[in-house]
Amino acid sequence: MYMRTRFFLVLHTIFLASILGTSAFAQTFVKNDKFPVFTAKDINGEEINLNNYIEKNEPVLVIFLFSPKAGEEMATKLSVLDLQFGGKKLEIIGIGCKENTEGLKQFANRLDLKFKIVSEQELSDKSWLSKVDVLPMILFVAPPSMVIERVLRGGGHQLSLLKETAEFFYRKKDLETASKMLDTSIPDEKTNASQELQELKGYILSEQGKIDEAEKEFGAINATAGLAKLAYMKGDYQKAIEYADQVPDDGYAQTIKGMALSKLGKTEEARAILQNNEGKIKYDWMKAENLNAQGRISQETGDDTKALQEFEQAVSLDPMNVVALSNKAVVHQKKGELDKAKEILTEAAKRGEDQVTQLLLQQITEQIQKNNDVERQKVIQEQISQLTTRFKELKESGVISGDTWDTKPPVIAFLKGNTVAQGLLLDRAGIDSAFQRELEKTVKNKLTPVQVVEREMLDKLLQELQLGSSDLASAETQRQLGKVLSARFLGFIEFASLGKSPMVYVRLVDTETTEIVGQCSSVINENDLITTIQKITEEMEQCFKETNRNVRGTVISVSDNSVTVNLGKNHGIKEGCVLTILRQGEPIEINGKKVGFRQEPIGQIEIQEVEDEYATGTLKLSKQDAKVEKGMKVKGNLF
């Protein structure tokens, strides 16, 4: 029996060598390889040029390497896949080895194959064929970077091919296509292949936010790891741990437990569980999640070298894991290696649809452009020098002077709160910075007339003054910083978790009174920051309306029936606004001491022309003996 088995193995090796020449022992295709670009004519004489896919994000290419003697079964399965899903999202290209065009035509006609087929003899570049170590072979290639995401060798069940394809789109974050593939294709049977499809469907539904439907799918097949994942996604970390404890030998369930423990601040226990169960996980994409979670713990505990290694291992297992790629980029960003971070994020953006990756890429690109603007950097440095001197003078004198009548424009400076003290570990690195920068941009663009202090200048000023989160908690420092920056508000951004889903809080502080004038909060979806930011912005808008409802200013010039005041667009003034003019009346005395003067209304100004810092309107006096003069006070309501 042993001799017969060995004899057949030798024959099999000789057969492969006869098909592939010396390639049987050559280095083969693996994940993350770049698939070679070639041109060729297919069996129908149509031109195939893979250069046409380099500038596109779709369709996904399924490269099918076969011979008529070793590929008929898989060709039939691919034909079914092509009929159902071929087109915009997926394109199959068959490459027939050791067969001429005429023979491949007969093969395609006999099986009624509709996808493109080309003979290896027609390829413009044949050198890469040395990496084909077995037939049939299927390569999933993701344009535009043409990265090989997965390699299937030999035959397989039709459902296995479907699972691999649907899983590819799931990992690519094309959840709609992945879902469509499984909606009508899971047979009502209790085979392992069928249950694997149902489990994958549960994960797809969970990523789509269809938690109840996902729970139903997992429950039907007793997929405890899936239920643990749902509990984790809902922020019920203790429940996730309880599910995982039911299946101690399920490596992915234990991965979820480790991730949940890290959310609860138990990072060392989490690290131990993640490391001990890494080898028990059945799918590469699940292993990649485990390694990414380890990387985040290493990153947050200051071991950037180890974090980079773990993120790289995650990507080698799952090239579509854009989360691990973006986390890797943030390590380089914080080390000041912006060009390297941009390179990684650019590649991540090509591999999958991910909002956070796009935000980080956009922000780093803008930062590189600003850093390269030498003149702009000189101006900022001069401003920092002036502001630093002014702040130190205020701090030494302890006196903050200035007019308390005139309303300041609603200028806000966003600052990071004391998130570290909360013990919160987010799944995504760089979420805090990405959130802050996008919130600043949204407030600046949508909450007129609110203005935002430029992030770059603020960061450099805080660094120059060596002001940390504990210093910024001081009321005196808040007043001084507000005065120096001409900022009426400080917005402290903090992330926290009280055993449930991560929350983001934005605390608005009035720099004159140091009172909290508003607190906005929202559950934060790490994969959808825009929705969270929109909710926070809407709450901030209401806070600003309340605090900026009433405005007060001063007359700066009078000409006949026209009056100009020191309130403009930056204060929220619009054409048609009506301001009341006040003159100093009788003194106000308490216990014989004069404490102020009554303000007597003498008329109104209807605003007709508005500039950024001032506005002009028509005077309507209500007292005949009144005279409007420069320096008189005005007040009004904006809403």
C-alpha cells in the first residue's frame, strides 16, 4: 500500500512538471502579491488588457488558471457564479495552460462558458506562470492595486467557492454585494458548508447594522462566537465575555473576549487571552482581527515596534483588513513619518471602503501640504511667538482686562480632554485626532457665524507653553488662553466608556466666566464618524443659539440718519436685524454706593449692510430729544 501511494505521488509530480515545466517547485502565489499586468486576445479574438483595471476599484478579478484535463469541474462552478454575479462587481478571466486557442474554444463551447478565456500562448508576459504550482488555481485580485487577496488551489464544493467569493466582498467592505451573494444561495441543509455560509451571513448582517437578523442567523446554527461578536458590537462587553466562556476552545470567541477585556481596561489579561488563542482560529480574517487587537494594545502601551509587527502580520493574513493598515499608518504618523503614513493609507483606501481611512488620508495629505508651505510656517511661528509672550504676561500679571459689555464673536478652540484617565482603548488608532479635525471642519463650515481656532497653531502654542490636560482644567488658564486666542469658548473633547459602547463628549466652556455652557454627547461608531459628528454638531448648534441669542455692542460712527456698530457677520448679525440704542441714565446705588447706571432705550437701528466686523443701519429714534453719539451701547436679539 505504501509503495502504491508513493508511486502515484511521483506520477502526480511528473504530471505537474509536464504541465508547468520547471515551475512545479517554484515560488508560488501568496496573499499580498501583486498580480502581473498583461495583455492578450481571448479565444474570441477580443483584447484583454489588465492595465484597464489599475485605475478602477471594481470589478474584482477572479483569475482562473486551468487545463481542460484539470479544471472542468471548477470551470462549471465558476460559470454558475458568473451567470449570477458576473458584471460590474466581478469578472472572471480564465487562463488555459498547455492548450491552444482552438482546444480552449471547444472546451468553452462544450461547457457553455460565458466568461473570458485566453490561452497562455497569447499572454504578453508568461514569466509569472512559473508561480503556478497546481491546477486548477483561482486568484482573487483586487484592483486598482492588483493585490492578490486569496488563493484557492485544486477543486472544491460549489458552496465553498461561493463562501470564498462572498467572504472576499465582506472583507472588502462591499457588504451589499456580499449580502446579495448569500441571500438566495444558502441551501436548507445541515452540512458544514451550508452552516459556514450561514455564519458568514450573520457577520455580514452585523456589519450592516442588522443586529436582530444577525442574531437570528447565529442562533439558528449555535454560532456562539457570532453572538459574542454581536454583544461586543452593542457595547455589552460583559455579555460578550459570558458567551466566549461557553466555548473556551473557539479561538475567535476568545479573541472577542480579549477585545472586550481591553475595552474594560484589563489590557494585560486581554493580551494573554489574545496570544494564547491565536493558533486556534479557523479563518485568516479572524486571525487578522486577533493580531490587530494585539497591535492596538501594544500601540497604547507604547511599544510601537511590536505594534507594527502585529499590524503587518494581520495584513499578511487578510490583505483587505484596512483597519490594521490604517492603525499601522497612525503609528508612522505619530512618529512624524507623514509620507510613510500617507503611502499606507493610500493603499488601504484602494483595498476597501472605509470612512476612517479616507478621513485620515485626507487629513495627513493636508498636513503634508501645510508643512511644505514654508511661508505659511514662518507666519505661524511668528504668531506663536507673539501669543506665547502675551500668555506669559497675562499669567505673570494675573489681570485679564477688557470690555465686558461688547459681545465677542463666537470663536471656539477645540482641545483634547483627559481621555487617557478614562482607560478607554478604541479599536481604531487615530480616532481621537480624526474626530477632532473633522468636527472642527464641520463646525466651521456649517455653524455660521462660529469660527474655529486653527488646529496647527493651537497645537504648537500648547506645545510651546507646555500645557497639558491637567493645566487646561484650571479656570485661570482657561481665561488666559481664551484671552490670548480671542476665543469665547473652549471645546473639550473626551472619549469614555462606562462598560458600554464608547461615548464622545464635547464640553463647551465660556472663557470669561469658565462656566460650562453646554455638553454634547453621543455613542461613537468607530466606522462611521461622520454620523457621530453630525449629531454632536446639531447639539452644539443649539448650545450656541442659546449663548449667542443676545448680542451687545457699541456705536462706532454716526452720519446723519446712518449708524455703524461694532457687530458684524462674525457676531451673527444679518440684514434686517434690529438693535436697540441705549444711553446712560440715572445711577444705580446700593447702600449709598454707586454701582452702575441705568440703560435707557432711545431708539432702534435696522441693519442694512453687514461686514465681518461691523454693520450699518438706519436710525429710528423713539425719543425726540435724544442724540446718538459714538460710544453709545446697543443690544439686540438674533433669534
